[in-house]
Amino acid sequence: MIELKNVVKSFGSFNALDGVDMLVPTGSVYGLVGPNGAGKTTLMNTLCGIYKAKSGEILVDGQSVFENNEVKKKIVYISDDVFHFHNSTTDSLKDFYKEIYPAFDEKMFIEYAKYFPSINPMLSIRRLSKGMKKQVAFWIAMCCKPDILVLDEPVDGLDPMMRHQVWGLIMNELSLREMTVLISSHNLRELEDVCDMVGIMNRGKIFLQSSLDELKAKLMKIQVSFEGEIDISSLGIELLSVRQTGRVFELIVRGDKNEVERKLSSSKPLFVQELPLTLEEIFIYELGEADDEVKRMLV
């Protein structure tokens, strides 16, 4: 389990992390979203022990991360800007990581070669494109068999087929063993497919985190039509959005599903249909009157 308790990280007088509280359960896939400058990359660098927090606690299974090599052996971090030594090849990088990660699986490295056919392990990594460098990073990272995989914009620069391939490899590994994954991404559609939990971050704080199931249980999108004129606000349900086209209303409602259905039925509608809500829509309506910058990121 990953725990951040009131974590502050400063650069001069600027608090990039301003009292972050976060809980990532063991074995979960946690999606972290927020606008540029929200503090997501700083959070990940601090979580992995690259930065030292000014104050607060960062714990992995109850142990502090900073300058704790035993804990760091459990974590693999793929940053948005993939780092490699200047003259390294995929093969030499594999040998380097084997010295750091005791669980490194060389048989897995050989097996995974088929998933990255465009990568020549003996070719200098600096000659590869950004997307191919990301492929190398994933190939090496998965073979380290980490307990915690931290990903910052993980599939940025990959073509659609390789994006699908990478997500498939991650989900397959999750099915085989207990691994915790923390993902930072602007692509909420992809996060919706893979995440158990989501958190939204802005201005150095996480101000909303929940499981996807809990978020979806709170909000409903309902299409409903009535025979005559009706005052929707008089139905006694919590309306977050109302759109009307002729006699058909599209409602975004917060509340207990059975109670909402009961109150709508009491007004004798012509029909009632629940529509699926996307993760983007859930966040927009959960944020309410929150910062417009965050809303623009989610639309």
C-alpha cells in the first residue's frame, strides 16, 4: 500500500505539492489526472524517492521511501521523458537493471522480445524514436517484476496498436501476480478501461479520489419524457444538469438509484432510460464549481 500524508514539496517559495494526502491500495490500478502544472510529475518523483519532501510522510507498506534502497527495489518508474545512458543498448540496459532489481526475469526478457519486434536489442537506444524508447522502457520495466509500477504519461508517443499491446501486457501481469500501478495521464478514456481508483489533482493537492464503482454509483444520466408540461425542479431529486429537447429531458442526477427512479415514476413519465456516464462526465459534474482550468482539461 502507498500512503502520502500531508506531503509538501517546495522549489524555493513555490509549493509544487501542498499538503497531498493519497492512498493507493495494494494490487490496485490508480489513475492520477490533472491539468499541466498540477504537481503530478513532482508527486511521482517524490513518491519514488527522487525528490525529498519538505514535510509529511511517504510510505510504501509502512516504510519511508526516501534513501531506502530496499523499498526502491520494489518500485519501477517510467517517466514521460525516458532516460537512458548515452551509449546504452537495450541489452546493456537489461544487464544494468539486473544488478539493481533482484527479481529481474531474464527468461521473461527473452519471451517479451516478440512483443517489441521493431527493437533491435543490440542497437544504440539514442538512435531510436521517442515511441521506440518508450517500448524499451516498458520491456525492461516489466522484466523487473516490480511490486509497484509508476507510469507518467505511459503510452504518449506510441502508435494505437502498440498502446493496445502495452496495456495488454500490464493487465496480463496484473492477472498473474499482485502488482500496484499508479498512472498519470490526460487520457481519461484510457484510464477508464484500466483503473480501479482515480484521483484528480490541481495546484499541488488531490481534492477528489474514489473508486470508479463509487463514482458511478453516485451519479446517473437519465433520459425521460413526460406527456404534459412539468417543472423538473419540483421532482425532489438533486439535479446537476438539465437539457431539454422537445418533451425529452436529459438529466444528470446525484443520489440513490432506487430513490431517483421512485420519484421519477411518481410523475408518470412516458419513458425513463438510464444512459452510461463516461469518466470525463463524472469528473465534470463531481467538480461542480471547481477551477475552470480543471474542467477544460476534462472536457
